[in-house]
Amino acid sequence: MKIEVLFPEAGNLFGDTANIKYLRLCLPEAEFVYTGFGDVPAFAEGGVDLIYSGPMTESKQEAAAAALLPYSGRIRELVEAGIHFLFTGNSLELLGHYIEAEDGGRISALGIADFYSRRFMDKRYNGFFLGASGDVEITGFNSRFSHSYPAAGVEGFASVKRGIGLNETCAFEGVRVNNCIGTYLLGPLLPLNPPFAARLLASLGAPDARPAFYDAAMEAYSKRLGEFRDRRLKLD
């Protein structure tokens, strides 16, 4: 199995590199490829099972969009073929049509899913999240300057139970196209949600791979679920 990490020198905010550290523990036999700015992506030649990108500053996000645009056709082919993608934090916005800056300028993105994003640099949103992806409850955190606006028919990653979705009125968080998932959620997502991590591992073709530190992770997950369900706890 091969997992490609895009722009590790930039997509490393909020401790979300722990998603990859966790996958390395879950899949000790897997090959991990790190693709920086200026490198030819491994996915361009194929043979990659999961492509990951994490949260980054807005300037690095623009650089990442520019670096990936020449490969947008190839990325679309991989998404249609069912290759797995996990884009967390504002990397999610790379999957939409464009990102609207505060000055009205537009940063072209990949157009994998039918949505656009808008920045509000004087209004950072911070909050907790509780939702559901299928039969799996999802917990996470938000810290972002932007919101995204999906067209009708866009599939979300998780329905909202508490917190906000892609924007303050959207009923779902993140986007999903086949096995391509984009989510604003930080945490990091995988160690915070061992049932979702187990589902991802099975979907990658490793159904017998148990999420690392499973018992301890499940204990923390169960406690977090109880806290986030408690309406006395303010999540925003």
C-alpha cells in the first residue's frame, strides 16, 4: 500500500500531521511518499492508494492550488476510479471550484466537488463538532477563516448534530466524492475517531488492521462523545 502526503512542509498546522503518524502506526508495512512543492506527485504515475493533504496558511494554500492545477484532470480520474483522498482543514477548499479572497479575487481550485469557498480574514471561527458519517459518530474541532458553499446535490462527509457544517447554515460538514473526502475538521481526525479510522483502513483494503492504541483511543472517543452530546457544554 502506498500513501502520498502532499506538501508536508506547509500542510502541518494544528497538529494534523498526527493523522499520518497514526496511519504509519496502523499500517507499518505501507510505503509513505512525501511530495513537496516542486516535486512531481507520485499520483501522477499511479500506484497510490491514499492521497493526504493537511491544513496550511492561506498563502501556502494558494501555492498548493497552483501546484495541483496542472494535475486536475489526473486527480479527477483517480477520484472517479475510487482512489482514496483525505484533505483536512482548509485543504478541503482545494477540492472546490475556487476560493474567494477578501479583495474579491478568486483562486482557482480543482473542481472535484461542486462548491466554492470564501475567506473572512477578520472573523476566525473556532468551535467543536459532533456529527455522523453513516453509522459512525464523528467528533472534531474547527479553526478557520473561511466557509464553503455547496451546490444542490453535493454529498457531505458528515451530517451536523452540534457545531457548524461547511458554513453556518449548512446541514453537513465536509464533502465526499466516491472515496475522496474533504473536511474542515481538525483534531486530528483519525486518532480522535477510531471507528472512522477502522472504516478507512477497511476501505483501503486492510480490514484486519486495527487502529493503533485502539482500546485507549476508544475510551477517549467514548468520553468525548458524552461531553459533546451534553447540551450544557457550549460548542461554539
